[in-house]
Amino acid sequence: MEGRKNNRNKILIVIITSFCIFFVLYLVPTISYINVSGEIIEEVDEKLTSEIPTYMLELKERENNIEQIKAVDIGLKYHPDWKAQHLNDKQNSIEWIFDLFNQKKSNPTELIVYDEKLLKKCFNNLSCFNSKNIIEPQNPSFQYTDNGYIIVDEVYGNKINKDILYNKVVNAILKGETTIDLELINCYENPQYTAKSQEVIDTKDMLNKYMLSTITYNFGDYTKVLDKSTIKKWLKVDKNLEIIFNEENIKEYLHTLSITYNTVGKKRDFFTSSGITVEVGGGDYGWLINSKEEMKELITIIKEGQIITKEPIYSKRQITHHLGLAVN
């Protein structure tokens, strides 16, 4: 019985030994990006020394642009203090054999070294960071047409978050990865909104509501119509999709009204009881538009999309529009 047991143990030892040799010599996992499976341990040093300098990292950018970071440009090389024999101790142990079941790739970061200054220089010199090549992301914009406002699509551009990409590049080099798709790692700065964003659609609808407004100013026998042809020039949309009124343009419009329809201080012809025409000027009698208050009311009317006939808000009034008001 004991003899049979010893024979079984010897057979088991032979099997395990053969198994270990097979794994050590032929199933050594990929080291970094270089496959050294099946290499005897003495050949690993030579292979790593010759192949690491040929490493190249490809960056796939938008618009099918491709850039490369090469080992020679960043001083990438096999670590002079790291010898494949350092792996040998572990590879020759039973513990390492079982490690193979849990890890198919060996990526020791100490295996390679690179010059950080050279890498940063190479990285910063990528054409994607050249200001002449950078297209800033833009939110959708709004264009006025005969049929109202329409949405102009967003611009994705190609501006990159340098910090995100640099960290990805370093990580890829240390792992021996050969390709980075910039779109997949979300390193681009994208617009905050797209043409399909509900906020954008709501803003377009609001702009078109404003365009419904028509204000007919009544100056006695004279009228002045304010409609979308003028209102559209007063509106802009900020980066947060807020509709902003250009108050300077509104003031300019009201100033034009004031020059035409204000009568305070203007010369007037008065007819005396004796039939004599007397020209009188100066003083504070007459019509005077309150531009500040009128602008506030005007903005409210436009926001509500009203169609309305009204007088402007006056700070001074006269008895009738017929005294001294002459409009061409």
C-alpha cells in the first residue's frame, strides 16, 4: 500500500513539474504591450529592450484626425534596473503558477521609464492644442426668418480638456495601450445644450411669442407702429438661454419718438384774439414722453405678446396734440 502511495506521489510531482515548466516557458503573460509568451526567460530582456523603443500611442480625434506619441519622442525605454530575471523568482514559484489563473497580463509600471518633461512637451505640441485648430463648442443659436425664429444646430467643436487627456495618455503608456479614442474617454468640451434640448425649444417658442407683439402708438391724428421688424433687433439669447433685451436699442428707439413727438420747449404759433400770429418757445408746457417708464412697460407688453394701441407714458401733457405738433 505504501509503495503504491509513493508511486502516486511521484507521478503527481511529475505532472505538476511538467505543468509548471509549460507555463513558465510558453504561457508567460503579455508584459505591457509586448507578447513574451513562449519566450525563455533569458530572451525576455533582449526582446523588451528592442521592442519598447518602437512603442507608439495613437490618438484618434474628431473629424478623423490622428496624432501619435512615439517612444523616441518621450524617452520611453526599458527600465535599466529592471531585469526579466527579477520576474524569474516569482515565475519559478508555485504561487506564480496559480496567479496565472487570476491575471492574464502583467503590467509592472516599473518595467518602463519615460522622460516626464519630454512627454509634456510632446503632449503640448499636439496639433489639437494649437489655437489655430481649436473650434470652441457652441450652444444652439436662433435665427430669425420670415416664418419666425428657428434653431441653428449646436457646434461640438474640438476643444479638449487637457488634464483629462494627459492623465489618460500617461495611464495608456504605463499599461502599454496603443490607441486612445478621444470621443470614448469623454475628454472633449461639449456644448451645454443641443438643438433637441427642451430648454432650447422653449426659448425658441418664447422668442416667437415676443414676435407676436404689435404696439400702435397713438399721437392724436398720428400713429407709430412698433412690430417684429424692430423688436427682433432688441433681443439676444445668453449662454444660459435667457432672452435679454438690449435696453440701449430700446432707449434709442424711444429717443427717436421723443424727438418727433415731444413738444416741451418747442416753438409754437399761437393766434391772438386780434388775429395776430405769435411764435412762442421755451417753457415746460407740452408733451414729454417718460422714456424710462415707457421702456419698462414696453418690455412687459412684448413679453406678453400683446397686440395693443396705446399712448406712450408721459411725464408732461398738454391739452391737445393739435397745438404745435407737426409730423412729416
